[in-house]
Amino acid sequence: MHLSFWRDLLQLLEGSLSRDAIRLWLSPLTPLLISDDKLVLEVPNCIHERIVRQRYLDAMRRAAHALSGKTLLIDFVLVSGGQTAPEPQPTRLPSMARQRKPSYLATLNPNYTFQNFVIGSCNRGPCSAALSAARKPGKKHNPLFITGGVGLGKTHLLQAIGAQTLAEGTHSFICIPSDRLMDVLMEAFKNREIASVRSRLSSVHILLIDDIHSLSGKNQIQEEFFTIFTALCQKRGQIVITSDRPPREIPRLHQRLVSRFEAGSVMQLTPPTLKTRILIIERKARLLGLALPPRIIMLLASRIRTNIRRMEGALNRIAAHATLSGSIPDEEGVEQLLQDGLFDGEEHSVTIRAIQQKVADHFQIKIGTLLGHERRGQIVFPRQIAMYLCRKLISSPYADIGAAFSGRDHTTAIHSHRTIEELLPSNTEARETVDALITAIRS
Ligand code: ADP
Ligand code: MG
């Protein structure tokens, strides 16, 4: 087993134990022996040993299983030799602290669980696929490729698979961000250890890779990743990958990786609807112990639309304010508190012109045609979508929207807005088009 196993184990435990627990009780242990079926740790004294056994042994066993896929025997030896070392005689490992090998694991954020993930139409598909990847790895969505803009929950879902796997204790997994994967592979090439790293990464039940778009243009790494990917697939291992865009839109990504990714399930996270935003804000406020009045929840949900991380930032600020002043700020107070950039700034940065251009590009028509008076369905539909988006994204007055479309009047803008709004609930294709356009316009 690899020497960095103990460090990986500690890192994994950071997801389920407190920092203090790790610092006080687990970090002082020194691994003496790590074999395929055994982990022997040196403990400073017998009280320390008792506490670790009572409080942390179960969690350590589960984590060791998650990492190695095996049930390891975990044993302890006293520093002063108060107990004979168990058989087989432990080989003292070279000081692990000095070996600064890059670790394989992302620390799992303890909040990133399925229980804490609010489900709405924007994320139902990806969430249920992620759950099935955790429960029945390699069976249905393989590879599972989750895409979506910043702050929409990609990392949360990926780590939730890790957390679920850890809790169930039946499968092994590795969770690693792509830039870390890159470091690990580069280091392995340098130290001629690529075979062992490859075998480690492709021998788990579930491999979770965050932000694969970072591998853009990294030829050698992509080739190595392809080898690992293929080896893992042959063993029916589950692979889950996240990216800020769909496979074929990642620049300079090898075509064979693109086709492998597309052969599985590509699932898109889209910006949450107002209803989901309200639910998320309510849930997060509750976690922070904040009793927010509905008007404040509504204010936040209507002003922060595209990035859930920003909602958390806003709530943290409100919570800090409430602690300091002893009360929840009113609407005006919240506006002031969040003035510097937490509210979505689209009102100022996105223009009607920019929306018209994106829509024209999307439907591959000239902007003049989009704004003109042609009444063919292929033109009328994009035109209505463009007007709808002007209202939805920048709340432009209908009169301004009409005027920007070759001097039409406000009734045309109202009609277009209403037509699309009524179409969306029943028409998946239109909904996907609108979502894709919103993402493109905001990016
Ligand atoms: P990404 O990786 O897509 O940039 P993250 O997964 O880091 O986004 O999510 C940003 C923040 O928003 C995290 O704190 C995450 O917990 C939270 N979040 C995202 N989606 C949801 C959701 N559906 N329910 C609850 N919290 C969410
Ligand atoms: Mg992320």
C-alpha cells in the first residue's frame, strides 16, 4: 500500500471529524506499518490509545475501507514499547512527515452531503444520477459528467458522492480536483512512479474528479488520464467528473476523451428558479440559526440569481450583522449590507444589445434579421426569446424593449414575454434553450 495512505486517511477524516479531534488525537499517531491488510500506529500513551479506540476507531476503519476497498486491521503500539509489536514485525517506514508527496484526496467538506442539497428542477437530474453513482457505482451513469456555471453545486454533488460512500462503507473512492491530479501525475512522472499511481487511481470503486476543464491543453496529463480512465472502466469502476462546460466545449481536450465522456451521462446544472432559490436560502438560514422574515428571503432570492455561493456570502454577512447588532437588518439594511458586489450586477453589466447578439448567435441568424420584420417562425421565435430575456434578465421596461427591436411598441414586448413564459413549463426544448442562453449571457 502506498506510503501516503495515512495522510490520505487523515485528510478523509477531516470530512467527518472536527479539526480539534484530528489535531489532538490523530495527528500525533505515527504509522509504523501499512500493509495490505493492516495499519499499525504508534501512540504516545495508553490513555491516548484508549480515547482513540473509543472515539475514533470506527471512523478510521470506515475511512480506511473507503480508501483501500479492504477491511484493514488497525492496531496500536505504545511509544515506550509498553506492548510488544504485533506480528508481522513492523517495518519502520522512512519518516512520512518528510516525504511531501502530493496527496490524492480532496478534503471532503462536511456540509457537502446529499441531505444538505436542495433539489429543484435545475438540479434534479444530476442529483439523482450522482446518488445512483454513489449507491450502485458503475451501473447506470458511467461516466457521469456534471456541468454547470460557477457556484451551482458541482463540487457539492461530487463530494456528496464521497460522503455517501464513506458513510455506507461498502466501496472505496478517491476524490481529487483536476489541478491536484495534475500535480500528482507530474510528480509521478518525475519520480518514475507512474505505474503505481496509475494502479492506485484505477483500482478504486469510484473516482471523483473535480473541474476537469483545468486539463485543457495539458496533453501528457490527458493521455495519462485516458489510460487511467480506460483501466477503471474495464473494471467497471464508476467515474464522476465535473466541468464548467460540456465536454465538447472544453478547449483543447483530446477528442477521444470528449467521446468517452459523451458516451456516458452528461448532466447540466442550471441556475435555480426563484422557488428553489427561496428553498436554498431558507435552508441555509436555518443552518445558520437565522430567523429571516419572508420579505428578506424574497429580496435575497430575487436579487441573487445565478450563484448559490453568493447566497451563502449574503447570509453570512446578515448573520454577522445580527450577532453584532442583536437584530436582523430590514430590507434597506440588507441592501446596504450587500452593496459591494454580492447582489447580481446584471442590471448594470448586461445590455439589451448584448442579449440580442447572444440570441442571434445562438440561432445563427443575423442581428438585423432578428430585429427586423420578417414573420417566419424561425425568426419570430428567437425574437420573442430575446425580448423575454431582456425582461427577465435586466427587467427593462417593456417600452424600452419594444423600442430596441426596430421601434416596436410596448404591447409587442409584453406579448412576446407572455408567449415564452407560457411556453416554458410545457416545452423542455425551449426551456433548455433559454437556460443555455442565460448561462451564455451571464458568463
Ligand atoms: P461549483 O463547484 O459548481 O462552483 P459549489 O458546489 O462549490 O459550486 O457550490 C457553491 C455553494 O453553493 C456551496 O457552498 C454549496 O453547498 C452551495 N450549493 C450549491 N447548490 C446547492 C443546493 N442545491 N442546495 C444547497 N446548497 C447548494
Ligand atoms: Mg467547484
